[in-house]
Amino acid sequence: MDKEEQDKLKKQAAVEAAELVKSGMKLGVGTGSTVAFLIDELGRRKKEEGLDLDAVVTTSSRSKKQMESYGFHVDDLNAVDQLDLTIDGADRLAANFDGIKGGGGALTMEKNVAVNSRKIIWIVDESKVVDRLSGFALPVEVLPISCEQNFKLFQAEGLQPQWRMAGNERFVTHYGNYIIDLNIDPIPVPSGLADYLDHTVGVVEHGLFLGMCDEAIIAHSNGEIEDRKK
């Protein structure tokens, strides 16, 4: 699938998801190329339909800037008790609704917003849908103070670590940390790996989003928009 076709599918899924946003909601808005199409559609609805949201929280400065460009006020997560709905993309979506996120490096904020939402919808094109989690390196955000030890530990465990790079430098997250991508394909027991990473000192967060997604809007290359509910 070429980029033009993929972008067309992303936009279709995003427009479908935007219809589920109602005035008065407290909305979480994710990050990424698919979400950018979502924000454009929310902006159109604000201008043409008067869409009015009680609160908006975004998972990146990029999404925040785009939402504000359409006249939405964006709050910090701390200012909102609980979000009604969060819409985000995903790098992989498994048949059981588990996912991998963090390809854009915003996994820590994305997970914080997700766990503080009543409902989570992911918007993806069909290339992201898999039977089991595979085909995408798992991002792990680590503290700079002990990142070398984490990298060596992951090597010893056979997790095939690789530094996330930005040109010739290590990629730096919004929180000033590094990302180590684990090239495990497929991930045999996602819950076991998540538990291991959750208990590894120096790991800030990882990109396994297990049991969080409630609904997925999937754009297929045949033009079908599938609304898949857990």
C-alpha cells in the first residue's frame, strides 16, 4: 500500500471517528498522522456545526497546537478528573484489542491519558491490524541515568534492543528520556513482557497497551469502514 492510499484510508477512519464526538464531552486527543486528520474534522465541525467541548487533553504538543489552531482550548490532564472519550491511533491492533503504540515517541502521555478515560477508540487503517502483536518494534521509554544498563539487560534477555535515533543523536522524548525499541516479532506473551517491563527499574513506560481499547474504527482498502467493538 502506497502512502497516498494509506493516507486516504486514515482520513476515512478519522472522519468516521469524529462523528462519535458530541458537544459537552471531555475529550482526549492522541498523536500521529491519523489523529491529524481527526483534528481537521473536529475543526470543521466546530466551525460548521458549533461543536463545543467541555475539555480537551492532548497527548503531544503537536496535537495541542493543531487543536488550538481551530479554536479549541486545551487543558493539562491534571485539570480534568476523567475524560469521557479518548480517540487515538495505534501502530498495531491485535484481534483481542491489545495494541502497540509509541511509534511517534509519545507513549507515556498516551498511556496516562488512556487510563484516565471512560472509553478509548483507536482509528487505524487495515495495515495496522494483526492476529497477534507483531510487525512493529516495541518502544520502551527509559531514564538517561540508567539507560545503558537497561540496554545491556534487554540484550541479555534476548529482546533485541535498538536505540531510537533522530538523525545522529538519540531520540529524546517530551520528558527528556530515551527510547529503546525492542525488535521482538511476534511478541509471544504480551502480558508477561508488560509485567517484566513494569518491574524493571529505569523503565518509565512501554508501548504495550493491553486491555485498554474499547472500540476500533478500521479503514479497509476496499472502501469499507469497519466499526469493531470489543
